[in-house]
Amino acid sequence: MDIVGPIAKAGITFIGGGPGQGKTLLGLEIAMTKASGISRCGFTAEPGPVLFVGADMGEDDTRNYLDMLMFEERELALANLQIQILPTLLLDEPEGVQTLRDLIEESHAELVILDHFSCFLSSDGFTNRELKPILDCLRRIRDDGVALIVLDQSRKASTARNVVQVPLIDELYGGRQKGALADRVVFIKKDAASNAFIVKGAKGRDAGFADFTLSFGAESGWERLDGMPQHLTEGEATIAAIIATAAHEEGRTISEIEVASGFSERTVRDVVARLMFYQQIIKGPIKRGREDVYMKHDSGIGNYATRA
């Protein structure tokens, strides 16, 4: 069951993204949706008490974000939403766990949003041993019937994983452990050309929705967009066209794209990863030798707007 449909499960949802990719704004939008029952993004929720615990951003910035998300008919959020800015709260230590549980009890929260994961961790590491206390804390809160959304910092794709072969969950630090715990894992990424935000579920998880795109404005807040961004760099458009011109259902391998484009293997892999994220291409079902094959998406690779 969704606590805020379709983006957040009534369990534990991780929302990952890099710095400046819109995680906190999206988290506050979800908080406002649950607190008021009103959304401009197509989200749905039964109004109820929400506790937002921030450790990454100060009180003034958080207040400014909330002001941009408040509009007529959302007044109920003022009564249902409690914001706590606690930069020293550590959820892998008993005192911090008790503080959070006390706040949940006092607020009668049906949904708790934490921003962001590593701020609540005393260690700099993400081994199983280091993560166990904080993940156990989240598990116990979920088992008590409280839904959790944990905003989480993701790695750069180029250093996190081979994006075309390894699950998307690995973009999170300690992703395998978090993925085993989570009921849903979501990623948000800003498209630099269009300034749209792409929201997608991690592969291999219960995404609960098709990928969708949002825009954000200081006056209008979040709004749902139709379709995915089609703005590509010149290099992205070149590789997209090479893949699109392959024979029907034949596709292209990384090495074939290297030869046709003149780009390095690393550049080709990075571009292919971005094209897959933007749903321009897909991985073919059959390898050619030992190499994966990439084909244009069913929606087609048409006329792209390129950016300099």
C-alpha cells in the first residue's frame, strides 16, 4: 500500500540523488502532500500527521522551501506537518534513536521523512557492521506501523558502478544493504538541458509507477510534465543516432559505437548510461559475442533538441 501514491510505500522508501538534484524539495513536497492531501504532481494521500527531520539544511532554507510549496487549499498542512532541524541527531546511537522515537510519539506521525541518510550516521563508512544500527532503527520504526522516507545521497554513476550492468540500487552508498531493507527505492535526477527532474524506480524493485518528469518553479512549485526530456548534447545525439540507424532489432555494441563515433570507450559508456536513464535506448535481449547490444527505445529516437 502507498502512503503517498505512487511514490512512497507504507514501509521504508529511499529516495536517492546527487547534490542539487531536488531530493529535499521532493521530500518536502511529499510531506506537504501527506499533511494536506493536496498535490499538483498527481500524488495521492490521505491527510495525516507528518514529521520531517532535517539534518542537511538549516531552518531558514527549509522555511523558504516550504513557502514555495504552500498554495491555496493546502492550509491543512500547517496543522499536520512538524519540522525538526536536528543536525546532531545520530540514529546509530541509542540516544539519537530514543530522541526520534519520542518525536514520533509526540507528533503521532504516520509518515517520517529523514533528510539525509549519512547526516544521521556517526561513521564515515558504509560496511554492513557500520550500517546495521541505523538500519535496525529504521526497521523497528517501520514494524511499529510508521512509514519512513529516507532521502539519500547517491554516488556519481561513473564511480558507483558500471551503470549498464549493475543494479541502479548501487548508486546509493551501502546500496545492497539498503535495498534489502527498503520497500521501495526511487531516484531523482535533474536534466541540465531542460531543467526538468526525472523520477524513476530502481530496477529490480517494486517501482510502483512508470518513470515520470517534474518541473519546479519558485511561484508554481512542483508540476507534472508529459513525457521525458528530449534535450541531448551533440555527443549524446550522435551516439543516439548511431544506435537508431542500426538494422531493425540489431542494435549496436559499445565497441561498434566507439568505431562509428570516434569517441573513447569511457565516453561511450557514460553516454549510453545517460541515454538509458532518459529512456532513449534500451539494452537488447541478446548479446553479440560477450558484448551487450543497445537499441533505440520503442518510443523511437526522433528529432532531438541538442544543446551546445
